Amino acid sequence: MSQGPLMPKATAVWLVENTSLSFDQIADFCKLHPLEVKGIADGEVAAGIKGMDPITSGQLTREEIEKAQADTKHRLRIAESRVKLPEQKRVKKGPRYTPVSRRHDRPNAILWLVRNHPELKDAQIMRLVGTTKTTIQQVRDRTHWNSASLSPMDPVTLGLCSQIDLDFEVQRAAKDRPQLEPHEQGGTLIPAEITTAPEPQRDEPFADMSRPKPKEEESIDVNSVFAKLKQLKRSDDEDEE
């Protein structure tokens, strides 16, 4: 669908008054209904509107009008503008507008976001809920004037933002967050072979020399033990006699 003129009715008035174009041709060019163009010609529609010359405004050429007057099937085409307008820069969006009836729910939504999505930055919460950085900090520090009555509530359920916007901000925060290196395997119980093994003797160069050294146990001879027991038994028998 081609673009129509800037002032369609004023252009239609001028074309009706100054050309022999058909109602269908004028209606097609001005994006109007043919009956509306007929009403303009009859003076029933657009009464008091001053006609605008499309040739002077650069929307039509005289050759294009003459060509359309000679052929009723020809459709008028808007002339290409010789003036190139600069591209409009995108205006940065301001904070999200929150209805008055929902503004008292914003602290509850902030508390929900802080608890369930701690990776979100303050700027992201501000875009989702439409609040200020001061309010977010007060909710974080529990210094908000209504902290005792606050309860975490989903901002999507409250109607403060859409689920698509929330998911988008959460995914963005996850990408910005540095990846954590995998933790090493946690500690396990030491095997019994190690815990019950005798401790190796260590040479202590700075040991306390004042303490007596423990005597080494003499090796036990079985024959000498039995010989001593026999001697004790004989001595007991002699005492009894």
C-alpha cells in the first residue's frame, strides 16, 4: 500500500476543483472513499477546507496529472522527495509508568525480585517495576518505612511487568554474571589403614633434652619366663613344708 499525501482532504479539494480526474483516481491517491470524493465535489464534505496544491508541495508532478487525465485507468503516484530527511534517533525510554492503583505494590515486587533473582541489577529492577534506586536500596537494607508489612509478591502477578520482560532481564543478568569455576571434590573420610597406622618416628632437632627418654622394651624370652615361674613354685612349696 502506497503512502498517501500529507493533507488528503485538502489535496482532494484541489484536485476536484482544478483537474478532470475521476473520483476513483482522486480517492485512490488521497486514500479516501469514492463517495467521500463525490461529497467533496457536491459541497457536502470538507466544507470550508482550502485546497492544497500537490504540485507546489512536491507531492505530484504536472506530467503525472496530465497522464492520469488522459487515461482513467492510470493511478497517480506520489513524486519522490528530493529532500532527504535525517533519520530520527531513537529516544531513550524513560522509567516504566506504573498506575496509581499499583504503586503501593512496588515495594512488595522489589522484595520478591531481590530474594528470587539476586543477580538482577538495580537498573534492571527499575525498568521492570518503574521505581527508583533509593527505594530499592531501602528494601534491600530493610530501612523502608513499611518494611514490617512488606511481603514478596511476583511483579508479573501484580501487573507491573510482563513475563517476557522479566525473563529477558533475568537472561541478560545471567549472561553478565561471571562464570564460576567448578569446585573441587569435597573432603571425604580418611581410610582406616591410614588412621590406625603407627606414626613414623621423626627426628626432632629441637626436642626437650630435659625429659628422660622412654626405655625400650626388652625382648621377651619364653624360656626365661617359664624358668622364673618354676622357681617361684618351688619356693612356695618349701614354705608350706
